[in-house]
Amino acid sequence: MTAGRAEPNAADWRPHGNEASPDAAGVDAAGLATALGEVAGRGGSWQLVVWRGDQLVIDRRSDAAGPDLFWLWSASKPYIALLVWQLAERGVLSVDDPLARWWPEFGARGKQDVTIRQVLQHRSGLPTGPGGRTWDIVTMADWRWSVHRLAMARPRWAAGERTAYHYLSYGFLLGEVVRRATGRELPELMAEQIWRPLGLSDTFLGLPDAELGRAVPVSVTDQVGGMTDRVLNSRRVRRAVIPAGGVSSTAADLARFYRAMLNGGELDGVRVASAQTIEQMCLQSSDEGVPDGLLHYALRFGQGFQLGGQSTGWPRVEPFGRLSTARTFGHNGSNACTGWADPDSGLAVAYLANRVRGWNQDRLLMWRLADALLAACR
């Protein structure tokens, strides 16, 4: 990538490095300048990569020489979801299998009927393990303890009853089923089935020791920031396998992933999933306008991706912008990182940042960024 400072003025827009000219990509330079101004205004470390079709539109970062592997937060989730759908395509498992088929001890305490599909939809009734979010965070770097807690948990709701965001349980529930069904460890399987085929050479589920020096430190500036920084920037957590929130990557790799998803699961002659599978991952599963059981505001979920479109209810949460539609898909990561694709405009977008300032401030930045890019394509 090339380094660049934001200049939110269309007259000053100049392509950097391999970026296409706005005219060649069919985009408005003013929108690109506005988008870049938004991310630079946040401060901290960041990367922004935007493709429109086969044209690289933006490829910028705050620091050309510093660490470049960002913690993706929940923008990690589509990777484990895609891996599950790949295994379903190959007949290794069915998304309608109960988890207990592969993980018998999980069936305890009323969970015998919870299916893989319901986890993909955030409808398993297990948004957290026992003790709630605090204990999920305390144990997230310990795979065995995390999955044991979920096996012993009682669901809050009956399977399928309502959507409740599985912010960390998502990865442990799906990941343990994958481990048991395949007999393989997730980092190896993810690299074999997704990273290497798509050429994502800078994407890792659990950072290897040799890559720890490339980890961009997380900076949380709210009231619990110091404690959060110490936990997330620790060697133990960065090395841990945390599928729902702990993938480390670059914006270039994340954008490449969404280019493949936008192209029906194929990029540069390599197919990682069928177009039908991507359609299934984008099939809305949440109830329109109903507040999420954990987050308490309405979001649209598919079966592996979050979905776009204008929000209903309050507060309005539109991580892919108010100009997005229900066809827009991707995943937000704590309003610090996001990857998404929009079939109508042909955009594939990856924005990674290390600074978390506060939910409302960062939420608004996300939709302003997305809207600037979508408007630039109109």
C-alpha cells in the first residue's frame, strides 16, 4: 500500500500508487476525498482499501512503515461462517445438524436441538456463556475453557426463538463443531480453505510468533480503555484462536476477500464457495425491526454476514451506510474495522482502525464513510 494524508477536497485528489483514476473507475473524486477525510479524522493507525469491480479506487494507510496487522474485532466472523458453509458444500456436515451430533456434551441443559444454522443466524439462544460478557472476555484466550463453558450453559431463549448477537460465542460454537467434524485445528484449516486459495498472505487466526511484531496495538479511549488495551494487546490474546473476533489482517486482504464474495465465491480463477452458498450466507434471518436480544437495537443478519439497508427503530445502526440496501453485506467490527460489499455499486470495501473512541461517535463515522463511497458511485 501507499501512504497518504487525507485531503477532503475533490480538486486535490490524485491517485496514489496503483489506484485507478476516478474517471476510469466511474466514481466521483469528491466522494473519495470525503471518505478519506473521515478515516484520517479519526486519528490513530488506519488502512482503507476500496475496489470497484476490477479497479483499485483507494489504497491508503496512515503509516507506511509501521505495524500493519490489525485486530479485526467482529469483522472476523464471516471467515468462520464461510468455513462452515464450505464443509456443508462438501457434505462433511449439514448446517441443519444439531451441534450435539458432533459435540455430544453440548446437548446438556436443554441444548440438544440447537443447530449449526441457528448459530450462523445468531439464534441459538446462547449470545454469551455463563457469567455473561465479562467471563467470555476473561476466558476467550483459552479454547478449552471457552467451549466447556458453552457446553455447560443454559440457553436464554429456545433455539430459533429470537436473534441475539453471539459476539464471542459465535466463533467457539462453530469452531468446536468444525474441529470435531474434521479432526483439524482451525488456523490450519482456515489457511488451507480460505487464506491460501484467495491469496490472503497477511491474514491469521492467532498470530504466529514471527508475526507478533506486525500487530497494530489497539487503543480504546473510553472509560474501560486501559484495561481493554492491556488485554487485547497482550501476547497471549494476540496468539489465541478467537474466531469471532481475533483474526489479524490487512485492509488489502480483507478487501480481496470481499471481492471474491461479491463475485459469487470466486476470484482470479479460484473458487472457494459456490454462488448459491454466498446467497445463503446473505439470506436474511433476523426479524425486521425487532431489537436484538443482546444489543437491544435492530440489526439485519443473514447466515454469516450482516446485511445493509436503512435501519428501523432507534438508535439507527447502519454500518454499511444509509445509502446501502438489503443486498449490501459484510460485517462490522466494534465500529473500528469493517469489510463489506455492495452488488449494486460493485464496491468491495475494507477499513481497519486501531482507535476505539466511543460507540456513538464511531458508529456515525462508519455510516458517513460508507455513504461517501456509495454516493461516489451514483
